[in-house]
Amino acid sequence: MEWSRLDRVDVVVAGEIVDITRRDRDALLQRLCFVAGCERIRKTLEAAGDHAQVKLDARERSRLRAVLEDWESEGFPPEGMASLHVALVRADTDGPPPFAR
């Protein structure tokens, strides 16, 4: 499925740009509502406009990776999250993240 540029959000993970759909971003935002310590990630994702990229620092990347891995254990998140998860794993030089909840 080809996405319109307006339906995408660019997430920068350690210099790598990962495109996710706004629908996937919205699902992720809902998920992040229930995870402590993810407020800044949520605000950054919410503020992402048509031309803004979401940039995550190392701590945010680790936290987001933990959230996606927790989500996966319950049934993998939307399809678009797979590429984001792979980029987060590649960028994580500190090993596996702590449990997100």
C-alpha cells in the first residue's frame, strides 16, 4: 500500500529515518497513555506535523523499544511498528531495555 506523504510520520532513530503511518502513530499514542515515563515521547509524537520529524534520544529509544516488546508479547502491534522496532533494536547499544510497565 502506498502512503500519501501527509499520512506519514518520520521517526528518527539514531540517524535512521523510519516512516510510520499516522494510523500506526495514533495506535502507539494510545498505547503510550498507559505506560509511565513515556510522556515526552507522546508529546513529541503528537507534535509531529507534516514536515517535522520525531527525534528520540537514547533513553526514549530504549523506553519505546520496551513498550513495543511488551506490546508484541500481547500480540504484535500494527504492521507499521515492525520497522520501527527493528530500528530501535539496531540503535540500542546498551542491550535489552528494562520492562516498560
